[in-house]
Amino acid sequence: MKYELYYWPGIPGRGEFVRLALEEAGADYVDVARGGPKDTGGMPAMSDAMSDAKTATPPFAPPILRAGKLLIAQTANILMYLGGKHGLAPTAEAGRLFANQLQLTMTDFVKEAHDTHHPIAAGLYYEDQKPEARRYTEIFLKERMPKYLGYFERVLDQNPKGDKYLIGGKLTYPDLSLFQVVEGLRYAFPDATRRAERRFPLAVALHDRVAERPRIRKYRASPRCIPFNESGIFRHYPELDG
Amino acid sequence: MKYELYYWPGIPGRGEFVRLALEEAGADYVDVARGGPKDTGGMPAMSDAMSDAKTATPPFAPPILRAGKLLIAQTANILMYLGGKHGLAPTAEAGRLFANQLQLTMTDFVKEAHDTHHPIAAGLYYEDQKPEARRYTEIFLKERMPKYLGYFERVLDQNPKGDKYLIGGKLTYPDLSLFQVVEGLRYAFPDATRRAERRFPLAVALHDRVAERPRIRKYRASPRCIPFNESGIFRHYPELDG
């Protein structure tokens, strides 16, 4: 089965968490809205998936994954599905629930990272909410980022199977997501992240371990991987990197 | 098995979504941090659950549910678990994924509703972010609230089993959560919500249907149900109800 991923074509965004799982799984997929050499339908196809008046499972927003007859939205939900199908999630109930719990905590973290540049409204430009962004970001970098990273550090530290992965003794999808969050923070706030990272060596080591996985390396060197930019979730505005 | 719910004792908050599912299920549970006639441990017990250095599944924040050996956090994750155990979730894969998808969209909605009074930081007082709150709320009420309510209206409208419930032909846990969101919006923004509701008759009818369920009625008339107040997610500040 070939998966269809629907996501905004110009940014890594929340779609990247799904792409990393698809790539690590070696899954066959097409990034529909990006088009490409063989036309995949592009943005009109994504609009169609969004507004489909017949589906019993309408999505609120991308990313969306079509998997055969299933149309699945919400990043953590897509990852739970893919994790189960491709050996990227624990099989026992406690582990499956914990993977989802970690991913939902990642969702909260990513939302707050996004709001550093859009604290008032996603529908306004950054330029229209700069004073508020500065105020939000100062507290995010001082309190929230360390709190979240400290939490994942603690999860690694308390893992009874060792501190190499968030759950058990092998890679699961929240590991891939933590990698992406660290990448994003380094891009958006290089100074603040470099300083903060010293306190979270296990999380940084997990990031590095994911970066070295053959399929992840290959993917990130390919044109399929969209670089961070100032339209996405993690944006580098030097004036915010306190 | 007696469940243990850990949540801040003075507010409905995110714990209320879990309480509604427990009550509708007729489950045996104790609201640990609230204490009560038989001492349940109160806040110290919640702190212990939060900081437990032995657990392999540490929580980031309440609500937390202890279910036998499981310690489960993140509202949508707890609801997915309870939904499956108590007949409040679909049994087929597509339905289970869609229930989770809807709940995660509810999570996003609730976070934005919270941020109307705390757009800069949850760690600051409302009084320290009033101008930003006013700006945030204006856009929330004009654009975001109708967008989310319109989405759930569409889900009801496109349900192939009829428009009485979000999924299939009977109640599932996202129905309970939508009820609570409508209740919260009515409390926080009575004027704006009354005006907005006219456009979403199916969502309002679902709210009313949930309110009339015998176990929900009984629960809401009991002292177990904490009224909305100005320490929770949904707060009534008249100056924000544009």
C-alpha cells in the first residue's frame, strides 16, 4: 500500500513528524501537495481531501494521511497508527499508551514553540505581534523549554531498560519526534538552545542517535526533506533568541 | 478496580473531560487530590504521583489516571483508554482512530480557549497580560471558535449514521467532551457563544442530548462536579466577552 501524506508543501511543520516515521519505516508514500516530477495532484488534491463532503472522518487541518480506506488526521494520531503498523511503537498496552502520552506532550511543546512567534493569532503576521512574541519567547526559553526538555530527560533517566530510548530498549516514534523538536529548537533559538542543552545530555544523545540512523541520514540528505524556514513552526528570528 | 484520578482540586479544568467519561461509564473512582470525608491523600498524594522517581511512565502534568498498574497521563490518552474499556469508543480501527482524532482537535480547541486569558504565559496572572488577552480573545471569538464549532457541526452533518452523535449511532467519549466545551464557552463568553450557537444547531443539540443523560445529570447535580470558576480553563471575564 502506498500512503498519501497531505501537508503544506513549503515547510517541515507538523508534517515532518509524520515524514520521519514514514522514512524510518521505509514506507512507500507520496507527499501529495508537493507535486514533483510525477504529478501527484498538488495543492488542489489537498484541498479536495480537506473539504471532502462524503467522508465520515473529516480532518480539521493537515497533516492528513490516507492509508487505503482510512483518512487519518492529527499528528499524534497518525503516528500512533504508523507506529503500530511498522514496529515503531511498543506492542503491550502500557507501552502503547505511554508512547501516545509522550507524543501528546510533544504536541504541547511544539504548539508552545510555534506560539513564540505567533502568541496572539496564527492568522496574523509575525510582524503584527512582535512585542507580544518577545514577551512570550522570553518566558518560553527561560521556563517552558527547560521544563519540557527536563521532562524528556527524566523519562530517559527513569527508563528501566536503559537511557538510550524513551521507551524500552529500542526506537519508537516519540524518539523520532524528540529528534525533530531538538533540531527545530536549535534552528529557531541557537544560542538559548546551546546553553540549555548542557543540562539535558540524555536527550541530546538520543537526538544524535536518531540523526545517525541510516534511513534518517539518507532522508535528510535528500530533496524530500524540506529545510526549516520562516514560514514554519520553528522560525529563526534573531531578536527572539534571548 | 477502583480508578484513581489525580487533578487540581479546585477547578473542572482538563480533569472534567476525564470525570465525565468516568461518570458516564458508572466507573468506580476516587478524585484523589480533592480529599473528602474519607481521606484520599489530597495534594501530597498528587505530588507523589507527579514526582515518582521509580515509575517507567512519568507524567508531565495532570490529569493522571491510575488504573491498576497503569499510570496514564494526557487527557486524550486517558479518554482513549477509558473509552475502550467502558464501551465509550468505537471498536473498529477506523472509528477508534477517528475518536482520537476528534479528541485531539478538542485538545487544540481547549488550549486556545485557555489562552484567551493567558496568551503570554500560564505562569503569569491574567492581570499581567490583559491587553494581550483582549487582542487574542477578539480573534478567538471571531475566527477560531466558529471554525472549531463549524468543524464539529460538519462532522455531525457528515456522519453516515445520522447527526445525533459525532461517530456512528451511539455516544462515544468525544461527545462528552464537546458537551463540556460548549458548557465552558457558555460560561466564559455568554454573549459571544449565544450568538455563535445559532449557526451550529447540531452541536448544540448534541450538547443538550448529553446533558440529559441520567448519569451526567446526576453527576452534575452532585458535589463531585466542580463549578466553573476564574482559576480554570474557561473563565468569565466580562471585558473579554466581545
